[in-house]
Amino acid sequence: MYRQIILLLTLLLLSPTLRAQTEVQPPLRTQQVIQRYRRAKNAVYVELGKDLLTRYDATYCYTLQLRPSGRELETQWSEVEQALDADRRIATVIKEQIEQGRLIGAYYRFASKDSKIHRYLLYSYDPHGTITLVSIGGTLQTEELIQKILSLKSPAQKRK
């Protein structure tokens, strides 16, 4: 009898945790691309550390910069373009920049099941063929994130 009561209490206590785990948002296609190419020879991958994450009220921030050439260019560009297209369908478009029919810049916000955490994707393609993807998740609202990104870095205090 005691075992059944303990088991029932344990299940009741764990049910919010189990529910929260089932409501976790699936990864974006662009996040999958970032993870796939982060170790490529033509890639620069950066994951922000704890200090910077707290400055931006972020839970994660991944940046991937691809500098493809030759055959890699079409393969990687095609994969990034397909991922952006899939993610764009479920995103709120904050801003897009299109030149000559090609998307060269984008800023997307994704709806959150948990209203406290927001997901953002920033994308850039420059004329030299460099592709940049930035995926950020955190508590900041769109306007706050833009202000933090655009604000000047405060001067570092001198060490004694």
C-alpha cells in the first residue's frame, strides 16, 4: 500500500517535468545545418560562453560562418537555402533583404510554447560568398535584442 502511495506521489511530482519535456520545441532546420557544418574546413563556428549569454539574457547562441568555394558553394548554399525556406514558414519575419532575387539578409522570430523564451535566427550572405547564420534563444523581446546587438560595447575597466 505504501509503495503505491509513494509511486503515485512520485508520478504527480514528475508530471510537470514530463509535460515540460514533451513541449520542448523541435530544432530549427537552420540549427541542424549549423550543427552539421560546424566542423567543416571552410567554417567558423562560435558558441557564446556563459558571461556573454547572461549579458544578452540568452540561453544559447550559435554562430556559423561558411566560406564555401567551388562545388562546396552550390551544395552548402542549397542546403542553407532549403533550411531557411523551411524555417521561414513557421517564423515571424522581422526583416528580409533581397537583391536580384536572392535573399541576402534575414531576421526571423519563432513563436514559443513557453512565452518566456524566444528564438531568433539571423542570416547574412555577402557578395564574396560568405554565409552567416546566428541562432539565439533567450528571454529578450525583439526590440531589446536589436538594441543590445546594435549598442556600442562598453569600455572595459582597466585592471590594476
